[in-house]
Amino acid sequence: MSPRTDGGRGPETPAPDETPAAPVAPTDPAPAAPAAPAPTPTASTPTKSPVVVEVMPPKVKDAAEAPKPVPVAPKKDSKTDPSTSKVFIGKQEASCTQTTSNGQLLTSCGVNPEPPPVKKLYCNSLTKRDAPPALAQRLAPMPGPLVPGLYVHVIDGLVSLKNRGGTQIFSAGQFGFTPSFIQPPIVVPPNPGITFNPPPAFNPGTSGGAGSGSGGSKPVDCEVRSGRLPFAASEPKLPAGLSVAQGGVAFINAGGLLANSPVSIALVADPMETLADVTADADGNLAVWVRLPASTPVGDGILQVNGYTAEGYTVTVNSGMAVRAAVPQAVKEPVYFWYQSDRLTSKAKAALVAALSEVPATVPSTCTIAPVVRAEGATAALIELAENRAQAVAAYLKGRGVSCTVDNEPDTTTSASSKSRRSTVTIRFAN
């Protein structure tokens, strides 16, 4: 930081301990690193014996409303009913449990003993909801044998939705919740054994040639492919308890990603706002700073990371955060000392503590301290005293976890009063 200049200066005079002291000046860090290009979408490999379910679109007035679940009594016979959302693995009805991940309900289903290779999940156990704006079209499924369709958390199954012509309609994977960049998005009902009224409609739009909206829907093939998915081992984890100021920066670190793969970080908003496009390192880890827009509303917010697991599946992880009001961008005040001494006054110490309280714990900080001397006639003794005072401030802040450097060139002043007893301290936010 460049030193402050206040003009010339007169001799130092005594001042009481009540002399005011002052806080510190945060400024902004550099933006996050640029992103790498994403892979090209590739359709999933069709499976054998698809279950074809005719689904009708909801009424126009209900299209924007989340469907209400209606309990369905269990059937006594073994014949399955496509209107229910029971999960069958082989010929056995699976037992299902619910867990919460990133504020979303996940339904996990399985049978005992080990499930056979054939699994079924009815189309009506998936429901459409309002589609948010596309977030990351750049994030397409990975090419090759691991390309997923839209998959649902059924322990070891993978669901692929296609229209009758074999065109892949939905082509991204999630850990049990909706890919926000899929059009239209799909969610799993929170409880097995329920149906929806009105029934869901899958409008393939340009992919299926049926047109979007509620004007028509083509039949959808539901295909469940066998193969165990390593959900728990692969899901990236984001830091908890983020607290970020409007226009400030947040540190995002995650693991379990595909080595050297593209990652998109976004603010969940209307519309969705991409904050950074970056790349995971060779070990599949991510460590990056992202800046929130200054217009981000104060309160609860969500950061979203879209990327690839180590196995090549697409994944979205949401992380809650607290958004604070923006702090002043420029505050530069003096810190006073006892007369002819490098000892901080009690009010100066209190001011430094108050300044440090404004530094977010999630953002590392560096600080620069400028000693102050007379503009004219400063003796060698006064220059040494000013430097010692700056070092005293640095030592005090170091004891509270902030490392500071002292400017080689002192600031100057023409004041003959208490201003000649100060050091200027500025704390910078840094990446």
C-alpha cells in the first residue's frame, strides 16, 4: 500500500489516554481463476426391456404449482401399478429410507439380500417442477462408458429417461436431487408409496420434438440400468458456516472431484449467476476464492458447485451461507501512543480489536502499517520513535493472528499536536 501524506508537521505534545483511536480499512481481493472448457454431451447407452408409461400433461393452471402428494394404500396382490411410486428391485418391493443432504430430502431404496441386476422405478415417481434458468450448459455428461442419464438415489440403480425415438431427454446426474441446469428439472418424491395429482408430464421440447410447455407430451421410456454407484464416497463436500459480505469473497474448497475437470460455481438466485469457472487439480481437489455480487441480498444464501465426481458422474452440491451487509470500503484512521513513547494507549488497543472484529474469519488478511513523522525537521530520534511505534502496532496485531508489514517510507504531517503521535494502519483483504 502506498503511504499516506498529511503534509508537514510540528513538535509532538502530550495527550491523555482518552485520545481517539480508530479502526481499519478492508479492501477487496482479486477475482477467482478462469475456467477450463467442459466436455461435450454424449447420450447414454440404451438398456434392454424399457418400461413404457404413457404420461399426460397437467392442466395449465397447475403447471407452475408443486404437486401435492396423495397417500396410496398398499396393494394386496403382487401386480405392480405404474401409477404408484413404489420401488421394486427385481421382484421384491424395496424398503426405503430418507436422509437430508444440503437441505434436500433424498430417498434411498434397497432390498436384502444383495439386489438382483434388474431394477424398476416407475416414471410417476418422478415429477416435474418449474424450471429455473439454465445454470451450466457448459457442464455436459462425460463421454465414454460412464455417461449417466438422470439418476435417482436407489442405492445401486441408474434411471435414464428417453422419448420413443430413443433421444436422451435428461442427461445429467445428481446425488438424489434436481440438477438445476436440466430443462425441465426432475425431483424424486420425498416418500415412496405416493402418487401425484395431477400426474406429471415430461415435455421433451426440442430434444423430443413434442414442444415445450403444457400443450403436449410424448410417451417416456423409463430405463433402469444396473451397477452400483459410489454415492457416499464420491460426493464433494463444501465448507460449512460460510459468512460473506455483500461484494465480498468466499473461500470454496472441495474434494472427490474428477482430476483436472471443469467446475462451475454459482450463486443460487433468480436468475442463477455464475461466479467462477475453474478447474479441479490433479488430485480432484478444488480451492478457489469467489466474489459475491454487491447486490446479493442480505440474509440466507446458497452457493452451488457443479462438477464431476472421480468416477465421471456429474454432480451438484449446494452450500448454505450467511450474507452480511457490506462493510465500508475505505476507513483509514490513526492509532495513538503515549507521549514520547511507543506504548499504545488503551483506547488504541480497543480500536485495533474492534477493527479486527470486522475481518471475516473465512478471509485471510494482510496489513500494512505506516509510521508518521514531521514533514520538516524530523530528527533521527523522532524517525526511530515513529518506526518503533509502527512495530508496536505490528506486534500487537500479530498476537491476535494478523501478520503486518511496516512501510519503509514514513507518512508525514504538519500537525504540532496529537497527530504527531500516531501510526496509520490499513488491513487489506487478500487472496
